[in-house]
Amino acid sequence: MPNKRPNPVVAFDVYGTLIDPFQMEEHLRETFGAKAKEASELWRSKQIEYSFRRALMKRYQPFDACTAQALRFVSAQLGISLSEKAQAHLLSKYEWLQAYADVTSALAQLGAQGFTIAACSNGTESAVRAVLDHAGILPHFSKLVSVDPLRTFKPDPAVYEYLVAELGAGKENVWLVSSNPFDVIGAKACGLRTAWVQRDPKRVFDPWEFEPDAIVHSLAGLQEILKKL
């Protein structure tokens, strides 16, 4: 009798894939007014950029520090002063961001189909646990994997090797699902299978030597695609 194939493990990126960081626009509107959308997008861009810098420079600080530094940049760049109290208030809202509309049902479907579900994030485990809990989706996850013990950030290859080790699964049986092309490329370069969530139809995938195994425009029906590949 042939050995039963182990259940696939699906590791989700958190911010931008499950949790919508651009919801910060509504919290920024009180201070930034008409510039709230620009502020939200610039904040997210700089947040990621600062994590790249720290990984390359080997000057690690938790992702929360990158987020705080990025907010200070936005304030200076857009010429809108923020008090320490205002900054602390905005940063606290990151724990209360909600999931994209397609997330809850997709996670439930994957669980019902026998997939093991994990999270793999640049955020600290406590921050990731808090935001997933507040979004009402924490019970779907069997494992939360943070880069914090490694003191580096995606797409450092060490992150994906650590993910596989923490999951106790073979690389060929681990899927990394992310809306961030750099994350997909990093995982693919380390031998994992990948799905890119193209939430913005105008966004193109980076022209790289690695491509995702699957491209989805939402998480709805993801389990059907994963079962076929």
C-alpha cells in the first residue's frame, strides 16, 4: 500500500496578504486630510524598505521599529507634524487592522480540505498573534512563524529555511502564499512552492528568474488551485 502523502502546509504572509495595511488611511485622515491615501501608501512602502535595509546592514530591530521609523519619515516628507501621542495612537491601530474580505472563508475552506495553515511574517510573534486575533482568524492557524528569532527579514533565505524547519515539513510540501513579489521570489529561490496573490490587477510580477507556481486574484478558491498543482 503506498504511503499516504502528508497534508500540504500553506504558510501565509500576513500584512498585505491576509491583513489590509492600507486601512490605515482612515486613521490617517484626521491628521493628514486629503493626503491620507498618499500617507498610507508611503508608510507601507517605507516600512518594507526599512526592513530590507536592516537585513542588509545586519542592524536588526523588530518590525515594529521599522513601522515607527517609516511613520516619522511620512510625517517629515509630507510636512505634517505628529506629536508623540499621535504617533503612538497611529501605531496602536496596526493591531486592529482587519482581514481582507476573502480571508475568513478561504482559511475555513483550506482547513476543511485538510491543509495545515501557518503564518510567516516579518512581524514579531506577539504582534502577529494580536492582529490575527483581533481580525478573528487566529484559530485557523496551527503555527505562527516570525523572523524575530533570526534577527533578519524576508527575503533573507534564512527565513524560509527556518519556516520549513519550524513546520517540520519537506520543502516540496510547503506553499508560501503572499501578495509581495519579493516574498514569493525569496521562497521560490529556497525551493518552496509559491502562490502570488495579485490583489491589484494593475500590479505586475517582478521580472526575475523565479516565478510563482500559481497566481490568484483573491484567496477565494485557493484550495482548488493548490489541490491541482
